[in-house]
Amino acid sequence: MEQTNRKYVEYIRILKEELIPATGCTEPIALAYAAAKAREILGTVPERCRVVVSGNIIKNAKSVVVPNTNGLKGIGAAAASGIVAGDPSKILDVLSNINETDKTKIAEYQEKHDISIIPYEGDAIFYIDVTLFYGDTYAKIVIENFHTNIVLIEKNGEVLFRAGEKNECTIGITDRKLLNVKDIVDFVDSVELSDIEDVIGRQIEYNSAIAADGMANDWGANIGKTLISTYGNDVKIRARAFAAAGSDARMGGCEKPVIILSGSGNQSLAASLPVIEFASELKVTREKMIRALALSDLIAIHEKTSIGRLSAFCGAVSAGCAAGAGIAYLNGGKYEAVSHTVVNALAIVSGIVCDGAKPSCAAKIATAVDAGILGYSMYQNGQQFFGGDGIVTKGVDNTIANVGRMASRGMRETDKEILNIMVGQNC
């Protein structure tokens, strides 16, 4: 792919837009970011707070620990942390510099102040509205479609900022519909290393650090350590274990940042850490590892484009299947190997649902990575799933589109029912 090619430039831009740091699970962190920004606009600590959120935000903020809060969970904790000690200039690292005194203040604020949580009744899948009140004054922040996309800033009836009328997931970001598997392979083969080394290098550094923490300490359900102690230290096990361990730590409230992908730290962990483990085992050059990681990242983004940021479809599936493609690339595989790996893997695990961010995400990551590895092993042994086998159809991009259709359209009612179960409704 020529460096002057439009896709070359935009593929680099996509990687830089997606691979950004975040401390904590991104849905509660987006809530904390909105709350911190609203407090900045209000200019004082509010007397009360109103949070209006869509179902998928409730689902993903309900059960994970908010980092730097001494173990607090949920939407109220996320809002309180942003109000009391969040730094909105750090965006998704909004809670990264909280001190011990502030941790106590966050708990006190949540206990003593009214934080009302109201389900959003509109059509948006991703919606956060945080309004803070002090006396007769108020400040309001609305985020839609993705975690940092502020579409409205309002104070005391005056609109300080409003996004354009067009309300799509691609506002302010590069069009992901440019992605396809053949061009991704061509891109990673030809990209100047200097164009992606910094952004991929940071992903290696951050994600490896939180995975090491997950393996060394007691986080979540300790899926990573369980895999190693049960099945041994083979690279296929390590690939699953380190990806799971990163999620163990992250879902448990570890204060180390991750580099996110498709708005998700778990997806980034699943797409990157298995490739890093195989690169170490195969003793490939750092350049080869960086190219394989770029391929895994871009394929994961491609898979998620038609699904959307949040849905009833587990995002770890896309990332684990993409990791399999990255492993194929490390082994010298080109378009054919990468394509067959992705199709095979998607055929295996596309039924996994997302029932919110929580410790079991680590186990789902391990399962998805295993499918990615099996998908490549099938290709190596001359085996494959064929078009007409379920949702599999001829052409890797067409199969990816089928998964997106199933996840974004077919699973809408599934998503609603999962939320009903989680919040204890019987409707």
C-alpha cells in the first residue's frame, strides 16, 4: 500500500484514534469524565447529581470496581469520583492521579449527596447525561456514541457547545468502513515502522504491565493464574492466560492504565497480549511483532465497525479472533492464512453474549483467544468452515458483515433481556 494512498494515511489515523490510554473500565470512566467536565463547567462541588444513561452503560458500569476509589463499584461511584477528584483534561485517564485523601472524600460524597440514576429512554445505544446542581445553577454534559464524544455542554439554560445535527458513530473520527482484510494485510506489510511504532509500542508497554500485575496479584477470579496452574506453561496457554490476567486486574479495579481498542480495554488486551506472547516464543524481531499487532488491532476494529461500540455481542470475540490472525501473521501467514483464521474463529465463538463488564470477562477473553488459535491451527492442517455453514459465507469480509448484522440487529432484544435480568426486572 503506497504511503500516499488515502487508505494508508487513514489506517494510521484509525490506529492513533483507537489506541489511547484509559484507567479503569471505559464505561464508568466515561461517566467519571462527564462528571468531572460538568463540575469544571459548574465551577463548584455540586449539591446533587442526576445521571441519565442508556442500558448498555448500566450493564457495563454495574459490577466493576472504579479505580482509585478503595473498591467502590457502580454508576454512583463513577460519578462521585469524577465530581470530587477527576481531572477532565486527562479524558479517559480522568481518575489516574487521585490521592488517598480524595479516595475518602469520594466515598463521603457518594454517601451524603443525592446521585439519582435514570434509565435513558431514547434510541441511542451509548448515552450519558450528567447534570450537576448547586442552588439555582446547573451544568450539563452529554456524551453519545463513543466514550469521549461530548455532544452537548450546557450551563443555566445556555448552550456552550452542541455537536452537529448528524448523530452517527463516526462523528469526529475516521471512517472505519474503509477497512477490509486484504488492505489491512497490505498495510501492515508496507507501513513505515516509524508511522506506527509509538502507538503500538505504548500498547505493548501498558498492556504487558497490567497483565503482569494480574498474574502476580489477587484480582477478580484469577483466570490467568488458574489457566497456568491447571494447563501448564505452553505458549498457547500463556497467550490465553496473560490476556485473561490483564482483564482480571482491570475488572478488579487495578490502577494501572491500559491502551483501549474499539473503546474497550478488554478488547485491546485480547487483541495484543496473545500476539506478544507468540512473538516472544517465536523469537521474531520487534518490527515483526509491531506489524502483527497492527494487523490484530485493525482486524478487531474492522469486526467491531458493523457491530457498534456496545451490544449484546461480546467484544472479546472480535479481539480474540483478531489475535489469531496476528499469530498467523507472525508465522509468515499472508492474506489467505489471515482470512481463514478469522472465519474459522468467528464460526466457533460468535454466540458469546455480553452481560456487562465484570470478572467473568477474563474467562470469555481466554475462550475467544483459544478460538483464534484454533482457527489458525485449522488452517495449518488444511481444515476450514465453508460458506453456508451457519453465518459463515464466502469471503472473510462478508462473514464479518454477517456477524455485524447478527450482533447489531439480531441481538437487540437479547440485549434488552440481558439488562432486564441484570437489574432484576421481570418484564
